[in-house]
Amino acid sequence: MDVIAKRVIAARSGNNPFVIGRMKSGWLVLGETQPLPGYCQLLADPIVSSLNDLQGEARAQYLLDMASIGDALLAVTGASRINYETWCNLAPSLHTHIVPRYASEVEDKRTKAASIAYDYAAARPFDPEQDKTFMEAMKRELRLGS
């Protein structure tokens, strides 16, 4: 079982501290590190290998949830745009990295994919106290229950 599937199972049982809330298509979680403020992921639930494994309404809902998270990030962070990355190569369970991008980033980083421009492993780690305000703001913006 890959790391994304394990995170979904932990979210279902209430044991994933990164969970912001339950979307219709899966779980909105804060990144374990914050290479850019507000970096989140959408983890599909039910667990599937790729977007192409979802059909009809389930596929449409996943894409709608991605865009809704992006809208919320724009409102909460003041980012200038949102990048969406759905690879599922290393961890073959559908998940999307949803990354706010800022006008204040230096140009050589701003114009590259965040996963190339930033060292995610060296970024500020998740901190429940420091990230609580952001997570609560996202819940309010998306109208997610606790």
C-alpha cells in the first residue's frame, strides 16, 4: 500500500493530523511541508490509481473539488494563481498537489513548476499550532464541517 492510500485510511479513521476537511471526492489535506504557504493536496476517496479510473459524476466531482480548493486558496492566501499537479507516478493513488503561487516569488522560481523550483523536503514542516489558523480559514471558505 502506497503512502497516499495510507493517508486516506488514516483520514477515514480520524488519525491524519493534516486533514483540513472532507470534500465530496476525497480529503483536503495540508502538505507535510510548506514550500509555499498554503500548499495542499486532494486525496481521492475511494482510492483509485488515476483520474482515468474515475467515471462520470465521480470524475467530474474530483475536478470540481480541485477547482473549489483553488478558489478557496486564492481567497485565503492572496496568491496570484494556483498550480495543479496530478502525477501519481511515485505513489499510484490519485492525489493532486494544489499549490498557491505568489507574485512575490523570485522570477526564476515563479516561472517553474513548484516541485522543480522548491526543495519540498527542506521546506518548513507542518506545525499544528502554526497551521491551525490557515486550516480553519480553508474550512470556513469551503464550508467544511469540523
